[in-house]
Amino acid sequence: MDPVWAVDAVAEPPGKGELTVGPTALRIIVGARLRSLREAAVVTALDAGHTIRGSHSKISRMEAGKTRFKLRDVGDLLTFYGIGDDEERAEILAMAELANRPPWWSAYGDVIPDWFDAYLGFEQAAGLIRGYDAQFVPGLLQTAGYAEAVIRLSHENMADPEIVRRVDLRMRRQQVLFRPDPVKLWVIMDEAVLRRPVGSPEIMRAQLRHLIGVAALPHVTVQLLPFCAGGHLAAGGPVSIVRFRENLIPDVVYLEHLMTADYYDRPASVARYWDVMNRLSVLAEPPDATLTLLDEIR
Amino acid sequence: MTGHLVSSGDQPIPGIDSSVPHSARVWNYWLGGRDNYPVDRAAGDNYRAAYPRIVDVARAYRYFLARAVRYLAGDAGIRQFLDVGTGLPTVDNTHELAQRIAPQARIVYVDNDPLVLAHARALLTSTPEGVTAYLDGDMHDPASIIDAAGETLDSTKPIALILNGVLGHVADYEEARSIVHGLVGHLPPASYLALADSIHSSAAHEEAGRSYAKTGAVPYTLRTREQIAGFFDGLDLIEPGLVPIGRWRPDPSPFNAPDVDACAAIGYKP
């Protein structure tokens, strides 16, 4: 099989000193670590708040990753929790410091809607992303040509330079699949994605070749949900469930709409979508059969 | 674009039953995973309330798997594995353990649960040098497992068969024994059997199992040490023989692993 992706993926590794994970995700990671340390030390949020000259709600905000960190506060809390001069302390402080720095995609701020920024952070910090798509090949698996065609669909009058920046951003995001410790991507795609051509037949053919190449990577799984599988549960648009490498952080569900997005991290909501993805994965063609089908369609 | 997508068969669509606990998901819960339903967590909590050491037991099985596969791929030089009763993916799955030592190792995972199989196909993926395959198979039919595994494993070269905490799903001891012998009987000489299973040693453990069975889940039958020894008939036991699971070639540690109610061994087929 041609490694088409090597040609199509124009993603460059992030430059030196640039942040790959993103402040949102890092703040959540640091917050979760602080919380587990506080609980292990059997300290109330109120007492912890006093230590850093604040209230219990300041602690709650920090632990939920909803605020920038003052390094002095983080240091004082760690001391209070009995985390002395060791690796763990240094690691958490380093992460807190990184969380205050802009990520690589801040350079694309002009083409990133507010509601999408957090997802970028999650995606770049993910260990596993499970996705369902009914209409388009998911962004992480798109070719530049296909991405451009999709972007033009919703931005008819956009000037070329801005389109190019959007395509660039999407291609750079794909680096998570090609870095040394890549994200695991498990995608279920409705047959309609392949049946309705986007752009032109050439663009669609190149996209299919790319898909076949990427799906052959050990950390990428694609399952086609054929029309004949009948009705299914994923009512509405695309679904992504992000699971982080850090076991302390809950999974996040991301639902993208035309003008906004929903994020869910409450266990009951995540569980509902996790169940839907399970049922779809059982319903869809297995990965190896999917590769055969893609090859036939191509 | 041409071509038509056809479903792979006319079988009824395999389902996920989230109304009854499933062993793979309950184990996932005990091991700290997130891939379980409320009914699994409830069953897991009840089991643990009656028999608190179950979490140590569940961990002990995973640690044994790690040591066993390291031994088999390392010292014994085995390159083919048949893992029956895959379970949901966790850290250090059989193929990762084996391929860390021998990237070209070939692993066949066998399970009959659609959710386990979907996860295995998506997440238990091989190194480029090796192979992982996934078999929708039932232990009760060892001949068809061996047949299907033959598509991936070379039946003229040694194979390590792994039965890690699965035989209790077969309630009848004689049937469990004939399953093991059926599987081992088809393996070529110089193959291995790595097996761990739970033994009944306390009323609490029995009671936990009884209430678990009442949920409608497939019950798990505890055996005696002698019965587990019977699974190894005709095989030469590798040192230290059949021992409490934590004492099978433990990794060096300043602490002793807690002794849990399970034992393990690796047998060699001459």
C-alpha cells in the first residue's frame, strides 16, 4: 500500500519551546493533580484556600483548571500538602508554568473560534480519541485538498489567505498522529461520508487513498458504518470522546455544531455517549473489513 | 465511486447487554478502568463488599500475565501466543508484553463478547513487524478456536496458550478439563500453557460469587488447587510449579505481594 499520508500530511512538528498540549488541557491536568494531592493530605478546600491567601472557591477554580496559576500559589499548596523538594513537585510546577504560556496554535488565533480552542487543547493532550462522523472525514484524517473543500462549504466568501490558514491549522493538528508517542484515534464513519463527494472526484479519490494509508497505522482505527446496518443511536452531528493520558482527568465529550460546540465532562453525560460509541463500534464493519471496503470503493 | 458496502453476514446484530454484569467489564472496573456500565460497577462493589480482596486478586492476575509473557517471550523464546479470554484492553496487554521483547511476535486474542472484540480490534494493535488477530470464539468449542487460530499461527512452531482467570466460566470441572486438554492437545511439541485461576478458600469468597451469579451474570466457579493441578496433566511444570499466583517468579521487591486466593503455573508440552 502506498504511504500516501507521508506525502499528504504537511504537518510540521511544533517549533522549539512551543507548547504542544495547550494551556486548557494542562491547567486541567495540574488542577486534577492538585486536587488528588489535597485529598490525599486530607486538607479541606477552605484550609487550602487560607494557605494561599484566598477562599475555598479559588481552590475549586484552580482544581477545575479554570484559572491561570500563580506559581507562588501552586508552590505554597504543594508545601502545605507535604510535597517537598522532589521530582513530583518540580514536575507540577513546570506544568503550571507551561500552562501559562501560549500554545503553538495561538499563532492561528484569528481563525480559531472561542468554542473550538479548548478542544484543540484536549485533542493535543489526548491519549485516545473516539469519534463518530456522519458527514465528513474527521479533521485529523483529512487531506489538505479535502479540508479546503470542506472549509469553503461553510465559508463561501472567505478570502484565500484565510482559507489557507485554516487548512494549515488543520494539517498541523494532525501532528498528534505522527509524533513519537502518537494519539490513538478510533473513528467510526458513516457510509454517507464516502458516498457524497466533497470538492471534486480527484479530491475525493486522494482523500480515500490517504484514509487507507492512515487507517493502516497501528494507532489509527477506522470502522465504516454501512447503510445496511440500519438505524443507529448517534442522533445529530459528529461526536468525539477524548480520553487523556492522565488517569485523574475525566473523559470529555465534544459535539461540534455549525456555530458553537458542546462539551460534556459529567460522568452521566460522558457515559451516555460512551455507550453510543460502543454500540456503533459493534454495529460497524470491523477495521480490517473496512480497509477492504475502502480499497474497493477507491 | 463504485462498490457496495455489504454487511459481513446475515447473523443477528451482536448486542451489548448493559442490563446484566459482564465479567470483562467488572474486571475493568476492579482494575480502575472506565469501560464499564453502572450494572458492572454495582456488581463489582457488591462483590468487593463481601470479599474485599477481589481487587488484589484482579491485580495479581494482571501481574502474573506480565511475568508469564515476559518469561515465555524471553527465556522460553516463544513467538506465538493464543490468549483465550482477552478481556477489555488495559495497560500491558499480552501483545505489548510479548512484542516489547520480540516485535515479530504473533498474538491471537480470543473472546466471544462483541464489546471486548470491538475494543480489541481497535486498540490491541500490533507492531508493524508482528501480528495481532482477533477471534470471535467460544472456549466451549476448542477445536474451532485452534482451527481459526491456524490462520495466524504456524501450527508447526511452539505456541503459548494463555488461560488467565477464564476457566471458572465453565461450571463443570470435567468440561473445563476437557477444554484445556482439547486446546493443549492441538498445540505442537515444545508449546506452553500459562494458566491462573481462583481457588475457594473462604466462605466470603464463595458468598461473593453466589450473589454475583444471582445478578444474571455468567457465574465464576472457584476450584481447588488439586483441580487446577489437573489442568496441567501431561505437561512438565516450569519452576516453581503450581503456586499462589503472586509467588510465581515474583519480580524482586522489598515487599511481598499479598497472598490472594488464586494460583498459577506454566506447563511445558514435551
